[in-house]
Amino acid sequence: MRRTRAGAVPAAEFTGRAGPAMLRRMGRSGPIGMACAAVAAIGLAAAARAQDPDLRRDELVIESASETHRFVVELPRTPDQMARGLMHRRQLAADAGMLFLYPADRAITMWMKNTLIPLDMLFIAGDGRIVNIVEWAVPLSLQVIESAGPARGVLEVNGGTARRLGIEPGDRVRYPAFAPDG
């Protein structure tokens, strides 16, 4: 894993898993090793709860100029789920996201209130074309984030994902809610 200068793992690369090397560094024996293992287990349990069990999940595909990218997305359906979004989440898997869908194309506004992780927001038209991308939305910000034109949905993914994967406005999102003819 790459590390930033401050020594933190970028959110797009953090999966919340404690691998064998990490466990070896924490120690395997004695009370300290057992305490470290317990902390790791609690962390893994929290990571497992990072997704909302009440939200439906589905697969979505983005076709960029270079390749096809698959994401497992959570789908908020109720007004409460839509309002909560990714608030209070401490992590998001690299191939995960949340897809907000609306009944028709319209101007969409979002914000980052109570959202703890930086996000990329991909605004998607009814035909599946990405209208615009707002990269690295600032956690906890109340600044309004807008679509650059009418959009049917918004896909939120980890900050930096769009640039890392080469996803750009004009690329296509393949998902049943988006019809190629609009």
C-alpha cells in the first residue's frame, strides 16, 4: 500500500482488513499480542458493519475510454436513507459506492454534512452518460455540490477513484435505471 507523507493510507486503498503482515507486526504472543488481536477483531467487525444492512446492493458498471470498472453499490430508497447517505461511515471499500437515483433528470445538489470520508461524486444523466465529476468532496463540509446539468443519479465513491481509474465526464454508466435512449 502507498502511504501519504503523513503516514496515512489513502481512503481509496484502505479496505479495513488486517493482513498477516500487520498481525505479525502487532505481535502474536503474550498479553500485548492478544490485546492487539482483539483490537484488530473489533476493527474488522466495525468494517463489516460499515455497510447499512437495510440498503439493497447491486452491481454497476462504468465504461471508460480505457476499460470497464465494476462497483458494488448501495441503493438508498426511502427519504431517510437518501438523507443519511454515507454519513457517519469511516470507510468504504475500493470497489463500493452509493447510487442515488431520482425519477427524472433534474439539477441535483448534494453536501458532505456528517460524511467522514472524502468522496468523488459522479453525476449521471438518464442515458447513463456522466455529466460531471466532483472529485475529493471535503468531509463534513456544508458547501453545496451541484450537477453541471440535468442528472438522473449520483454515484458516490471514495475520493480519488475517478482519477485513479481514468473515469471522465462522457463515460457511460451501465445500470438498469439508465437507458441509452434517455
